[in-house]
Amino acid sequence: MVEVISRLIFPRVVALITTCDRSGRTNVASFSFLMPVSFEPKYIAFSVAPERHTFKNLNEVKEFVVNIPSEEMLKEVWICGTKSGRDFNKFALSGLETEKSLKVLPPRIKSCPVNLECIVEFMERFGDHYIIVGRVVEEHVSQIDFKPILHYSGKIFYKIGEKVSVENSLKRVY
Ligand SMILES: Cc1cc2nc3c(=O)[nH]c(=O)nc-3n(C[C@H](O)[C@H](O)[C@H](O)COP(=O)(O)O)c2cc1C
């Protein structure tokens, strides 16, 4: 049986990624093909399909903000992941409020407990997506132990469940 990759490696954390074009017009879209890459300096990677408006923006302005939503933001995540900035102003559509970033042009989303301002350092096509690697140049963390955050597995969202400590779970196994 062959399954799509998004159903095989899951759940994945969901981020709202903000970008802008060279005229300063902003956009926001949902992403779950996302991973931390390096501690110091901090790097983040995500995968974007070339047909996304986000990709067009990234080609014009090589900056983005990774905004991590909380569980209450499911509706906004769905809007931003199903409509394109090509056709809609998704900030108006979703009601998401923004504030100016400190080091990059795309804005950050106020209601997200984590905002990571990034500069693109690597962009390369792999199959039907481009991998984008960004260096984190500024971070805003209003709440670190927020829970549950949203996880995604192709049209199904999950919340983080019970906390499991490594010591306790290993004791159970050995
Ligand atoms: C929860 C969720 C996660 C998504 N993850 C990705 C992803 O990692 N990469 C991608 O290219 N599209 C992803 N999408 C699809 C885009 O968000 C969607 O195509 C969106 O309309 C793109 O907006 P844009 O055209 O304004 O960039 C995801 C959608 C949802 C709902």
C-alpha cells in the first residue's frame, strides 16, 4: 500500500508563516513540513510547494516569520491553509492581527505565543517542494509551556496529549 508522505510522518507541528512581496503586501499561510535545524545559530527549515503565494513572496523578499499558533487558533489555521494570498487578504479573512517585526519585513502574528523572525539562507527544490532554510534573527516568546499546540496529519489535527518524561517511560520499557 502506498500512502502520501504527510500521512506517514506525523503528527507535525503547525506554523503560520508570514511573508511579504517587494511592495510590502503581506501574506500568511499554514505549514506543517517544518523542522528545527540548528541550536546555535538557530536555523529552521520548512517545505513549500512552488505554486503557493508564499513561495512567490519568498522569491521577492527572502525573509519570513514562523508563528506558532495555540489550539484555539484552529479556525485561523484552516483559513490560512486553504485559501491563497493570491486571491485573498487572509489577515482580513481570518481576523489575525499583526505587529511589526523587529528585524524583518514580514509582520508577526500577535495571538501566537512564539514568533521567530528569519532570513532565508538556502532555497532548493526537492521533488514537488522547495526546502527553505532560515536563520532566526529575532525571537519573541510570550509563553513557552503553552499547550496543546496543533499538530497535523493531512486534514486531521491533533492536540498534544499527556506529558511523558523520558525517565518514566524508559522505566516502563526496561
Ligand atoms: C495545517 C496545514 C499545513 C500545511 N502545510 C503545508 C506545508 O508544509 N507546505 C506547503 O507547501 N503547503 C502546506 N499547506 C497548504 C498551504 O497552507 C495552502 O496551500 C495555502 O493556501 C497556501 O497559501 P498561499 O498561497 O497564500 O501561500 C498546509 C495546509 C494546512 C491546512
